[in-house]
Amino acid sequence: MILLVVGADRVDAGKTTFSAGLLERTGAVGYKPRAGNDFWFDHDDCRRALADGRLYGKDAARLSTADGRGRSPERLNPVHRLWRPAPDGGTGLLGRADREFLVDRVGRDGDDPLFVRNATAEVPARVAEALPLEDAVHVESVGEFNDLAEERYLPAFERLAAEIEAADVAVVESYSDIARPLEALSPSSIAAVAAVEPGRARIYPGDRYCRACEIASSSPRDGAIEKRVPDVLDYLDPIDRVSLPALGSDRQNDPAQVARAYDDAYEALLEVAGRV
């Protein structure tokens, strides 16, 4: 059974806090298929990982701790992207006007990851010194990146999807406000979805949510761009809407306290999942 947690707000929706409490509540296995952070805005988090010659983010680290299985953040998160702001604008290699992609980590084995470097960007010295980028794959165009994605990224996602689908209960957290963080997951395996935003969670059956993702992805306005949660939810009515109380940082960082505070939302999510 897969419980999918998505964000209905692009920034600070509360997905990781919700997911950590859900892991505590259910004893599930946690996953964050894709993640990223910014060398400027998340600098402390970057320095912490880079100090060990690694690249991961605080969300995967929090889920790893809440999961309680002693797994490294990389085991939960096969692809992590490091960004940097682009004050002068421009589209950059991957089409973002406000920031540029620097480095990706691909793979779940902390001892032997693949690093992918944007050859059109200047990588900060701290990053270049911490990571073995001399062995990285350099990409200079979207075409090169797409070819590499098919060869290396997609197999990593497919292996992760097979592991998730084999779990008794898995909690999968999306990134930003992306509707489906792992296309390789069979829609039939997703039992229920929680769309989280500040102050509330909306609960949906997994099959209806995935059908809405397919409808949204056929929109000529969006084309091939990843579907965003607000666009998908336009096609759905939630089974339930549950208020989420505001939590101080001490409670947010304690999965047991989150589980108690968000118990009504978790009960609603599990009730919908139990109908599958």
C-alpha cells in the first residue's frame, strides 16, 4: 500500500512534517524519489552534506530519521539536485529563469554515486572541492541531459518503484508542488493521497487522483511539463478536508508529536486507503 504526500503550495507546504508524522503513525517505509536544494538559500544543509563528500537534503534526512530503519538519506532519495540562484535571469540549461542547475547526484549507493555536472554553469569552489566532479558526467545541452536521463535516471527510478511497490506500507513524499514524483509507480498501487498545504490536508483516493493527473497532462496549455498539484486538484473533489494545527519547530522535529497533532488527518487518509 502506497500513501502519497504532495504539496498544494510550492513553498513550505509542510509535506515533510506531515510525512514524518505519518511514518511514525504507520511504521511505513519512507521515500523521497526526487529532491533538491539551493546552494544559497539552503547553505547550511549543503555544507553539512558536502562536509562528508555527499549531496542530499534535509527532507530526505528527516524522513530517514523518522523512518527508523537506519537508512541513509540517499537510500530514500535516488536523485538530488543542487541549484543556485541566477540573479541575471535567463533560462539556463533546464529552463528555469530564476535559478540554474549545478550538480545532480544519481543513485542510492552512497559509496558510488553518479554525479552529473552542468558544464554551462560555474560550480562553487566548495562544491567542486567536496565532490568527485572530475569523474562527473558533463552535460551542455538539454538534448544531452535527456539522453542521460533515459540511460541513467529512468532505470534508477524504475528500481526504486519496484522496491516501493513491494513494501507492505510505503509513504512517498513528492517535491515542490509536483503531482507525481515517480511516474514509474503503477497508479493502481497508490492507495490514497494527501495534498498538504499550510493549515489543512485534502484527502483523495489514489485511483481518482492518478486519473486526474492523466487528464491534466493532456492539457495543451501545459504540454509535456510536469503536472502541478493545483492543476490536478481542479479535476477532483476531496473525500475529506482536515485542518492541520500550526506547530512550533520543536514539535515539527518530533515525529511522535506530529503524529498526535495530525491524528485526524492520518485517520482520514488511512480510511480512504483501506477502501482499496
